[in-house]
Amino acid sequence: MNQIDQILFHVEKPGRYVGGEYNQAIKDWQSVNLHVALAFPDIYDLGQPNLGLAILYDILNKQPNIAAERVYAPWIDMEQAMREHRIALFSLESKKALSEFDIIGFSLPYESIYTNVLNMLDLANIPLCSKDRNDAHPLIIAGGQACFNPEPMADFFDAFVIGEGEEIVLEIAAAYLAWRSAGESKLELLHSLALIHGVYVPAFYAVDYHENGTIRSIKPVFDDIPETVTKRIVAKLPPPTTDFIVPNVDIVHDRIAVEIMRGCTRGCRFCHAGAVNRPVRERPVEEILDAIEKGLNATGYEAVGLLSLSSSDHIKILELIKKAYLRFANRRVQLSLPSLRIASFSVDLMDELKELKPSGGFTLAPEAATERMRAVINKPLNESDFLDTVKTVFEHGWLSLKLYFMVGLPGETQEDVQAILDLSRKVLSIGRKIRGNRVRVHIGVAGFIPKPHTPFQWYASEKLETLNQKIYFLKDGTRKSGIKLTYNSPESSLVEAWLSRGNRRLSAVIQQAWLNGAKFDAWSDKFNKQAWLDAFADNGLDPDFYAYRTRDLNEILPWEHISTGVRKQFLKREFLASQSGEIRIDCRNGCYYCGILDSFSDLRPTAADVYWGCP
Amino acid sequence: MNSNEPVRFRLTFSKAGDLRFVGHLDLQRLIERCLRRSGLPLRYSQGFNPKVRLNLASALPLGQESTAEVLDIWLDDHIAIPEVLSRLNQASPLGLRFHKARVVPNKMPSLQDSLRESTFSIDFLNTPDPQAKLTALLADPNLIIERRGKSLDIKPCILNLEWISPSLARMQLSAIPGATGRVDEILLLAGINPATVSITRVGMSFEGDVQNE
């Protein structure tokens, strides 16, 4: 029995570490000339459902000369066993050590996963910092939503992919192969990567600071390196991936995921995804239906999630759901449609879905409970419309309603927090009037963290103490009320508050925090605040400078050289509009000149804009 | 909803390799999806939340392999045995292999209710003196273990132990609810780490169904 098998007897849920699932791609190691490890820096249970990695896995493995394999962070018991037995981190498919791969691509969806990246590199016996790795080490790159501010992780990665990966992934593979056959130095490889549109090589940019810690300048160190790296997008979404790996063990979001639309036209000012994923691109109804059918046949799954940032905004959504019903009614599948806009139209949509197979409750996200606050965040909704929608939800038979709110939004007052309670109570009483005492109202509350590239990027995060007070207030107010409250502990969002708008000085802090024992920061029971505070102190940096400082509108931000295609001028205008409570309705109906159309004028579809949502 | 009498198939399958690290509930879901991929005319349960009708005889402890797992499924129509097997095997992940299928009467009691015994093959690999250790253990009149906080004598569960070679044994255990022997528990009592041996279930016997013995 080999060593890996031996330790698997002693760890929780060993099925996480063995691969072998249906639709796994496994190739003869010698038969391909490029080995790519796709890494997710959290456990299998959370990483396996990641749609971005599933897409890249599919694209890469369709190339006959490339093998892409998966690797996830081992859970604490497994890590301990691996360290005890000196087993290096290995891939699920071939069980090869990570250091034997040519390229390791990490997915970085959020900041609280960063220390796990270092832990995984360490478990793979690979030097953490890019400058300490040589030609014999794998190329280590990252992509994903957090990479729009790559700076805090600048020391560790050789390159970042900014934006969408569908096309660029093969360009990077080709550049790697060309470099290897030319037999040049690693510097040459990085140089050729930096010339690919959408690739950012942090080592090629010099950052200069003012005395007060803000940035004086960010400049490329070579003449032919772009001053600004603009994100990569695909003009038209390619047909969706359907050959999903079907896990052998239980994971979250265990279902087929079909992205029906990318981007969002609503322009909520707090929303990172809405800001960085422009423009809106929709998939045609038939393509989505075909993908569902292929996916069901290929996986045997019984559930399908139709993903987008705002499902009810897909222009043909009702047609899609009705046709899905006709086509899949006899297959006993459950279709889910997350992120529905608050409108009675959404209730009609859910009605259609219920016909297919009943699912749980209904979820709505007003985000803020007063009209004033909703004007600040640009998620306009008047209270009577909201309550009408709520009424419709209960009238149509739902017994459980979940509402999402944020606290700590810019300019929030005690009245706004109180209003969350008042509104939830109104919702509960409407529900009980219609459906009786079986009605359940559940409110989910999260502390707001300002994100880069959004109109709120200049605001300070709300202080931890204040956030805690607001949460306690809601806890008190919902006690014995029939309203269930769940919340993310504000403490465990600190990493996000520190890192999401951080500069590259934070690389040293992240490394020190990891050395101090920080890992699995996203798991609130594992978050080690002291490890982080000590790491900041060791590096002479003040965490409050990153989390609690209001930025000047003219400050050079750490991500100034990374462009989402949206102009900074537009973000400033929106920032000012938030202060005057000015609303900008859906930009499908009228363009607010965010800059996307100029930045991607070469890609915009010329004739019929059927799949691109800009007016 | 199909109101015809369903056709009940009794399948024998093996669970091998890395699939031994997949637990019973996970295996059940995995087989359900395998059945859905197979395109066979599955019978679903009635009611609000219809599920594929399937019935596994017995949970296999994590880490053990099997060449003799038994499962009942119900189909809407009669399908030829070779087709049932080939469709299932095409839809199976690594380590899962269906090798026998036959039609059994719908009125037969459930697999769990009729299961009586399980037989295991134990390859002791590099364990020193397994035969001496087990012989010494079995000399005890009682073998008390703790299961879910309760003491239990598992001596009566051990029906037979046969040595094929000095490092390979066959152990027959009773598998009646409330009196189910577990190889790993017995090995631990004998001072053998079950993680260092290879355990395979090679047979199950059911009351009133001689064909699987």
C-alpha cells in the first residue's frame, strides 16, 4: 500500500484527495508536452464547484498536447499527515507532486484565501516568492475576481490574468511552449507573457511611495510593457462547458452550472462583480437549453443552477424558463435561478420553476432597508413595490422568504439599521396574514467592505466595533420575533477589508501572517486575528491605513495600472452621485458612458447586439 | 407517472481502488447519478420529491473494497441483462463495475431485511504474525467493543475464519441488524492497524435468495 493511501485512512473525508470522478480527464503523463495544475486555495468541497476552473479544465484538456489536473488545499488533518510523512502536495488525477508541473494556475476569487496559496506552495516545496524561483520551478500564475487588485499578492505570482480566461489560457500555454523550445531564461518567459493582452507581470512594474504611504507612481520598467493592463474579455460568450466532473463526495453547489449571462447593467455602487464584469453579454436561449441537456446527459445531475448576476434581467428569461419546462419536465430536475430582481416578474419566473420541481424558499436582496440608503447604493426600489413583491411571494405559495441586507454602507445611520428590523417585521406580518404562522422570514446580514474598481473604492470600511454594535442591535431586535438572523462575523471580514484595496507592501504581511499560523482565514472558526496584527506590526504597517482610511479622489490607487475598461472618471461621478443620492437606472436603457464601449470598441458586435447588452 | 408493475433488477458490483475512500451515503448518490446517466428507464419514488428507486444491501466501511456489493433497482420496462450491464458500466466512474444482473420478484423482501452474512478476504500485507494474533484473540470467550457509547460482545458475530495462506484470510461475519461484525474492529482488538491491511468483501448471503451466496 502506498504512503498516500496509508494516510487517507486517518483523515476526515478521504474521498476529497483521490480524484477518479466521472468525467475526470486523465492523460498519460508522457504523452503530452505541457502539464498544468489548476489550483483552488481551499478544500475540494468548496473548490470543485468553481465554474471558472471547470471551464479552464475543459478548454485545456481538449488540447491533445496539454494535461490539466486539479489540486485543492488539504484540510488541516490531511496537511498535518502530509507534513509528518513528508508527502508533497499532489494532483488528484496523476497524484504527481505539484513541482512536476510546468504551470500552476491558482484561482483567486477573494482575499481570505491568500494565506492558503502560500501554504499550498510550501506543501509543494516550491519557494513562495517569484524572485526566489528559477527556470526549473513551475510558472505560477493566478486569475479570478480578486486579481483586479493583484498588488497584495504581487511578490508570489509570476503573472496574473486580468479578466476572462477562455481565450487567454491557450495563449499563455502557447507562449510557455515557445519559450521552452527556445531555451531562454525565465525573464524572457515573463516578458513574452507581459505582451499578451490581459496578462500582468508584477515584477515589471516599479511602485514608488510618498512619505505617508500612498503611492507616488507606478511605472513599467521596460519600454515595451504597457503602462496599463486592461482586462481581457470574450466578445461573445462561447458555448457553455457541459462535461462537468461529478464528485464522488459531497460538495457545495453540487449541480450543473450554466452561466446564462455575464455582467450586469444595474450599476449598484457597492458591487465589485457588477463593476469588473462589464459589459453584459447574454447567451441565446437555445444554447442554454442545449447546454442543460448535454450537461444532464453527461453528468446524471438532478439539479441545474442558471447563473448570472441578475437572472431576471436576461432579455429572454421567461422564454428560457418556459422552454426549459417543456423540455425537462419529465427528467425530474430542479432548476434554480439565483439573484432575482425584486419585482413581481421574478415571482412569475419562480412559479414556472416550481412547476419543474419544487425547491426551497424565495430569496430577495434589498441590501438596504430605507429608500434613502438604496439611493446611495443605487439599488432603487420603493417600499410599496417591495412589499407588493413580498405579498405576491406569499400569495403564490411560498412559506419561507430570505432577505439579504448589508450594514456599514457609506453614510449609514442608526435609522437605516433600525429600518432593517422594521422592514423585516412588516414582511413577517404580511406573510402571516396570507399564509398563517408557518411563515418563516430569514434575514442574512453582511458587513459592507469597499472594493477596488467600484464607485465606493474611496470610502473607509466601517470600524469593526461599529459593525459589531449594528449586528448586536439586529440580534437583539430579532430575538423571539419569528425572524431568523444569520450574519457573517465582521471580524472574519477583516482580511478582506485589509487586503482588497491593499498595495504590494502587503505581500510581506501576508507571508508573515502565514508564518504566524494564519490559514483558512475564510473559515470564521479558523481566523487568527493576532497572527495578522503581529504581521502588520512586524512590517511597520498600520492595518487601519488599509481598512479605515478614506482615500482622496486624486490619490493614485494601488490598482491604478489595472483597468477593467471602466473609466476612473465614471467611478468618481458615481461616487459623487452616491453622496447626493442620485440614481442611475439600468444602463441597458441609456448609456452612462462608463468607458466599456471605448475600451472594447474593437470587440463590440457590429450588426445585431443580440448578445451584448449595451444600448 | 408509470403505473405498470416495475421490473426489479438485482445487481452485483465491485467497489475498488480509490473508490474505497468514498462513504456509504456518497456511494448511494454516486450510483443514483450513474443510473441517471445510463439512460435506463428508471422508476422513481412517488411523491413531492421523486427519487430514483434503489436499494443497497449493506454499508461497507470506509477504506474497504468489495467484489460483491448488491443493489436492487427498479425499471419501468424489461431491458435485456447485457444491455443493463453495459449501460451502467459506461456510466460508471473509476472503481465501480457492475458484473451481474438478474430479475428478481417484486415481492421479495428488501436486501437489508434479508441480509444474513458477509464474507471478507483480508490480505495482511506486511503485518507480522497475523495468524498468531487472531488465534490468540479468538481464544477469548468474549470480545467486547464500544459502539456508539455502548458495550457489545462481537464474538458471536465471527462465524468463521479460514486461512488461505499465512497472510491471507477469509472471515465470515454475521450481518443481521444489531449483530453486525466489522473486520476493522476485530483487527483493532487483535492489535492490527486496519489501515495497513487490505480488506475486501467477497460475498454476502441473503435469506431466501440462494443465488448470491
